[in-house]
Amino acid sequence: MPEGRFIEVYYQCGIDICEQRDVKGLYVRARAGEIKDFAGISSPHEEPKDAELTIDTGTLHC
């Protein structure tokens, strides 16, 4: 790729799956109000409109 260019990659995953995978308990803490401005809980999560590549990690099994 030429210098200064990039590809926007969006790793998409539903919040329910993110909460299931949360080994640090951050979503629980955010829902309890202990973490402010947590994306998808107390702060909006805005999906990119024109990502060149979207990978749905909610359907991937590793």
C-alpha cells in the first residue's frame, strides 16, 4: 500500500457476545456505573459507515 493509505477494518460483534467473552468483568462494572463512557453501555457505539472490510467476530469460533 502506498505510504499514507490505510484500510479501515471493522471487527463487528454484538454486545451480548462481547459480554459473554468479557473475562475482566468490564461490562458488569460498566452496567453498575463504575466505568463511565463505556462504549455500548453508557456511551454510544457508532459503527463505521464505509469500512473496507467488516469481520463478524460474533460468528467466528476460534
